Amino acid sequence: MMTPTHCLNLSNNAMVDIENNSFTRLAQLTSLDISYNNITHLPALNTMNGREFWLDISGTNTLWCHDIYQYINKTGEKQIIFNRENETVCSASKTWHWFNTTEQVPLKQVRYLSLLQTECPKGENWQCQCSFGRLDIVEGKPPTLAVNVDCSGIQLSELPDRLPRNTIALNVSYNNITVLDELRINPCYQDIREFYADYNSISSINKLEGSKFLDNYALLSLRHNKIKSLPTYILTPNAYDKNYVGSKLVKLGGNELHCDCNTAKYLKVWLQTRILDSDEVLCENVKEKVVDLEPSKMCVYPGDWTDYIYYIIGAEVLMLMSLIAKVSYDYWVFKTAGYLPWPANKMPKLPCDWLCET
């Protein structure tokens, strides 16, 4: 009778392929070492009967993460224990979870992915959806799994107070959110690069001033909210931020601003250069788009007496010149004819009249 196989070591054999059913008949197998090979797919494993199953795939960096994902953090018949887990990486498929390239991902990152839903924001009557967005590659650091959190349309009145690690995109559109305080004070939001809060009741972006979010974000979308004024300095890049140009996108379409002369002269130009959907930003007090405002129409002020100051000054100058001309004429007549013309001869003499007498 053949002795059951409990341990099988196939390490360091440069294998590139293993038939999928190669180990399914080994009912007593509890330890499999296929480390330091070149296989890309993990064959089926017989992990039934409630026993511990040890697997060593360290050094087999070509193995697709998708194949081992089903065994991560599982209980019951698919539960396995990874030997030398800290030395184990897998390859991210080009078609797995939006990967655009093939990169080696630490096994602990794949394990985190399987725990993602447990860290996803939730409450008594609502539940956000969390998904793996992409592989975030930073020079000098191991690749990390970037997380997208979707909390849209679940009647939130405020931003979630906790987010999963490595969250880079948050969508809270179609809710009843009024303030953005969490973006400034909550450390969970410091890595957010894409923030969508369309169709809410946000009335101000002032709380974003000085926040780390403004340093890191790539896209800020606040379409169809209740923003009435727009302090442009908050969204204006730092003069020393050389990476700003073209890297930070803002959408504010559907908001109705309070428009005035300053809006027509300056804010209009700023919107056209900084805001993606500037042609959809409206005026609250004027039934026009901001980009269609004409300064000549918006910069008309109510009239008062100061509007006529130049006419008054002109009239006074004219009267003074007329008076000088009349006095000069009277003096000329008096010197040549010896008499003062009317009405000068009817006026009473003054103490200074002796200056004109001969």
C-alpha cells in the first residue's frame, strides 16, 4: 500500500507550468512548496477535510495575484497558511482590477484587499462600496493598492469619519452633505486625490483653506451644490507649486453664484482658465451664465450727485471766465471812454475803486 503524501517540495525547479489537477488527488497533502519557480497560475489545491494547509510560493514572483486571491483570509475548506509570507509577492494581471501594467505586489497587500469591505464606511442604515482602483507605484516604496470608496446616493448628511487605508478616490454625490470639514481635519482624508460631491447642499469651500487636501488633489467636483461665492485664492496654486499646471482639475457646474461687477471683470476670466465646466456655472441674481456676463452691463451703479461733479466744476470755471471777461471789458471802456458801462455805473463804490480812478 502506498504511503500518503503529506509534504511535497518542488522548489527551485524553474517550472513554468503545472497542470491544474496535479495535486487534487493528494488527499493527505498538508504542505506544498513550489517556491522559486516561474509558474504563472496556481494549480487547484485539495484543502478540504478542515486541516491546515501550508503553501510556500516565495520567490515565484510570476504567479498571478488573481489565482491566490481566493485563498486569502478565507475560512473553511479553502483556508491555507502562507509560509514565508513577508518574502512573497505576486504579479498583478493587466486585466485584474483595472491594472494597466504588470507589477509585483506584496502578498500582504493582496490580503488587505480581501479585508477591504470590513473597513468600508457603514452605518445603521447605509453602506458604502469599496473597491480596488489601481496599483499605486511610488519610487522607493513597495506598490500599494489604491482604494476607491463610493458613498453616493445613501442619504448621508456628513462625510464618513473613517476611510480604508490608501483611499485615493471618494464619491459622496447625491447626498445631503453641507460642509467639507473632514477634508481639512481628518487624517483619513489626507491621501484623497479625487473627490466627488455633486448634487449636495454644500454652500462654501472656505473650510478647505490650508488643508493638505488642496496640496494633493487631482480632481475636485462640486457640481450642482449651493455655492454662492467663490474665493478664488483657495483654489489658486501656490507660486512654488511647479506640479500644479494641468494636474489639478475642478468642476463647479450647476452652482448659482451671486454675480456683480467683480464677477464679470475678474471671476469670469478665472473660471474660464481654471474650471473644466465653466460654461455651466450660473448666476443667482442674473439669468445668465457667468461666462456670458458683460462688464458694461454689470458695472452700472445707481446715480447720485457725484455723477454730475464734472458738470458743476465746468460750469463754475465758465462763470469765472465770464466774470473775468466782464471786468476786463468794463475796465477797458472806462479807460478809453471815461465812463463805466451799465450796470457797472449803477453799482455803489467800494474802497478799492480808487485803484481804477485816474
